[in-house]
Amino acid sequence: MASKDRVKVGIIGSQFEAEIHAESFRIMPDEAEVVAVASPTPGHAAAFARRFDIPRAFTDYREMLAEPDIEMITIAAPNALHCQMTLDIANAGKHVVCEKPLCMTLEEADCMIEVCRAKGVLFLYAEELFFTPKYVRAKEMADQGAFGKVYLVKQSEKHFGPHADWFWDVDKSGGGVMMDMGCHGIAFCSWFLGRPSVKSVYCQLATHVHADKTMGDDDAICILEFENGAIGMVEDSWARRGGMQDRVEIHGEGGLTYADLHMGNALPTYSEYGYGYAVEKAPTTKGWTYPVFEELWNYGFPQEMHHFARCVRGKETPQATGEDGRLVQEVLYAAYHSAGTGRKVALPFRPAGVKRPIDLWRNPREI
């Protein structure tokens, strides 16, 4: 595909997630090309641009939005900034790819959806589990009837904590591991089951290891009850040592399947000395480790960004939208409130005056 036909992309951010975006577009370059990056940290955007051969770098993302050829912007910034950035991008007439979780509050989510709709731009929710090859295959089998009626979907993601400092700051993140990774499991269970309505949420949260770093939760167990009778179970942790674990289980009355994202794509390795990189979030490469290959492809990131670019050109219908992110936000609200009150929370659930979802756990109140 000629360069002029590819979707021109700008990235907001210059850290870990922004690198994933840039590398994903580079892995599948036929539909899109990154032409600009913006980061407020002095020198970061320029260094990022050099590393990924991006022609333009900005310290203010609003200057990047003024570039007429850019069609789509991806947001890889702290959660507290997602809403204003989305509004600015939409008002500039450009399509939005927003990283998870969507934002901080339901009011923000509704505003983001409304403005994008009014401006006629796509509002795309960056949930890569909808594109993870192993998980997509499991859903294909379920949709073909392999397991009969599915009654339980489990998704688990665990490691020893995030890369960037802002995740530990609840004023920037809105919460702890439930916000950071529980959003994946919520979206996955809903998507896998065909997006039935969520009836209720029950959640238990704790801070086992990182109380010195954060007011947020570092371990979470959340149970979702769907209107079709199925249960979604989401388990997440920032307290797991030994690197990343990401897996799903699908149970039906006629069968089951397990999908471990890393173990089927890893090289069991022992090293006395260590080496460069094993897998995302692995704190060491000494001793027994499980380095993976084609990591981003196995997560589904390149396929996700490729799909979003095709949506901009009208070649595909969006699979992950702001409405998906909005549902996740509501369930996150209910999860933190459930953990704070010790009770199951029925949906719909829209408490007023919530600034950070974690406040519903740390400062529970009657609603």
C-alpha cells in the first residue's frame, strides 16, 4: 500500500505503552504509519521519534493535533488525562484510540462518547484481548458450540507491578490493580460471552505488598454475574513474583479449554548470569525464566492497531468501542463499591460525585 493511502497516526506518550503502539504499527505497516509523537517530558518525544523513525515530535499534543494530515491519535497517557485528550482530539476532527481503562468517571465516559459521536469521529477502545490469537481461537470454538452452554469464563493477569510511576498514584490512575488490569478481564468476559448485560458484581480487594508505594489495591478477585446465567471471574495482582501470568479458562456443560498466553510461547530457560529480556514485567532473568518470542503478536497489539486503521478507512466495523470502555468503567465502580461494603452490587450502578473509583473502596458510603 502506498504511503499516501496509509492512515497517518500520532501517538500521545513516550513510555512503555506508547512503545507498544509504535512497534505494533511497525510490525503491520500496510494500513497505517506513525508520523508524529507528543510527550511533555523534555527530550522524550524527540528520543522516541529517533528510536522509531517518526518524522515529527512535539512537547504539546495540541500542537500535534493541528497537523492536517494526521487522521488518528492513540492515547498512551495516565488515566486522569484520557478524557480531556479525547475531547481535544475529537474537536480537532481526528479519530481516537484510547488506552484502557477509558477514564476516571462515568460522567467522563459519557462525555467522551457524546463528543466523539457529535464530531463524527471513531472512538476506539484499546482492548487487545479482543485480538489475542489464543483467546480469539477459544472464542471461535465456543461460538461453534465446542463447549455447549458456557457457564464460567475466567481471566487472570498477574505480575509484580506496573512500569510507570503514575500507576501507583491514585490521583492519576483512579485505583490500583483492579483499574489497571481488572479492566481487561471485565471486557474479556463480556466480549467472550457475546456482551450480555451484567446483573451484579462482587469484588474483594487488598494491598498485600505495595502499601509503601500506593493507596491502591495490589490484589483483586472480582465475580461478574451475567443475565444469561454465566459467571465471569477476574483475578488480578501486582503482588505476584516471578514475572507475568496471563491466562483464561472457559468452562461449558459440554467441554472446556485453557489458554495460557505465555507458557505455550516460551522457552524454559535457566541462567546463572541473566540476560537482556524475558517477558513483560519479569523482574530478573537469573535462575529459571520463560522468555517468549513474538510477544506483541501473541498479545494481539499489532492486530488491534491494524484493525483500528482499517476501521478509519471503512474496511472493518470497530470491535472495541467507547461503549465497551464505558461498560468496563461501570463495572469498575461496582467492583470498588462491592469491596468497600462487602456486598454484591447490582447494575446499573451510577453513584454521583465519584472522583476516583478507589474512593468507593477506601471511603465506602451508602448509595
